[in-house]
Amino acid sequence: MNTLENFKKQLREKDLDTLPHRALRAQDLDSLKIPLVPTFRVWDYAHEAKSSYINGCYRSCIICSSNAVEQSFVHILIVTSEDWEKVYWEFRMTKNTFGKIIDKVKHESKKNKEPESLTKFLGDADWLRRIRNEIVVHPTYIPEYLELKRDDELVIANRIMLRDIRHLLKFLNSQKREQLEMEKLTAKTSEGKIIRESEPLKEFLENPTKIDVSNYLDWWAFQTGLLNYLALEAYERMSKVINGLYYHKLIS
């Protein structure tokens, strides 16, 4: 059984190995300041999103960024209502998904009852809602992929991964999407030996039958890069919304 000291040693070694990458990711977020907002729930999610991104936990960053904006919307709807206590208990006693909250903002805006500040960020909020749902519903990996041995199993796994990546690419702007589509996928054996020349992802997207191969395509490296882009985009949008809703009030 490992002792506490052994675990400390392992963690120190891992910290040193990952330090350069974590420093680069911390630099990505350096200009995206999050103000100390008047609701701890929003602050907790925003802080966890930052920590997740720096440590390479991209799905967690996306989920927490979305949750921070969702809770920001709830908070603004409560504090700007004519009867904040009534609205507070409505939110706490009923099940409100992010989609329903966005719909409520749209509905109230038609009656001129909704805070104008929320309307400005409906596009960002809906993007965060959709990407959060997408990464939960369509994970970009197949568990135990390298343990698949039969040709038909590998073909199906490759098809599913291409489908999931196609789902996520639509969340990127055209420049980033084109950049990732030129990333090359390498076919390997289960032992890691390269058995086919690399081809850009774009070739697979435009010619889906190319995916029907019984090889291990290097999806893992690609999906990590894709999730990195999406997590940074999610954090940037969260920072934009929170600063737009709160920061101007804090300095006025």
C-alpha cells in the first residue's frame, strides 16, 4: 500500500512534468479577468472554470463556464425584478434548465420587463448552453478504444468519433475550424506502430468512407486539441458576460 509520502512524491513529479503546459494555459487566461461578483455561486463556478482550464480539464472548464453564466442570468433576473423575493423562490422551487432561463429572458424582453443587460448576452449564453450539452451528450472518445480487436468494431468506433468531432467543430469560428481541419490523423496498430501516412481531418470529413478502416486513428491527440480550443472559447465568453453584467456596476 502506498504511503502518504509516496503520493506526495508522485504528485511533485507530475507537477514538474506538467508545469510548462500549465504555465502556457495560465498565460492564455491572463487578460481575461473575472471581477469579484456579488454572488458566490457565480464566483465559484468561474474560479473552477479557470482552474480546470489551466490543469487541462477542458470538459470541466466548459461546463463550469456555462454554469457561471447561467447563474449570472438567474441572479440578475432576481435582483432586478419588482418582487425579488417572489422570483427568488420561483427559481429555487421549480426546475429551470438553462434553456428555459434563456427563453424567459426572451419572453420578458418582449414585454420590456427584462433587464437590457441580459439581452446583449443571449447569443453567448445560448452558445455556452449548447456546447455544454454537446460535450455531455456526445463525448469525444470511445472507452477502451485500444482494446477493440475486431475490424467491424474499429470501423464503428471510428465512425462515432468522426461524428462527435463533426458535432463539435461547428462551435468554432471559421478560422479555427479550418486550422483544425488541416490537422493530420495517423493510423496506428494497437501497439502504436504507424501503418499509414497521415491525412488531414478534412479528407475524412469530405470522404466519410475513408473512416471505414480497421485501424486505430489518432483521435486522442486531435480531440484534446479541439477541446482546448472550445474550453478557451467558453472561458472567453464567460468572462465577457460576467464583466458585462457586473464589472461596470462595480466601478460606477
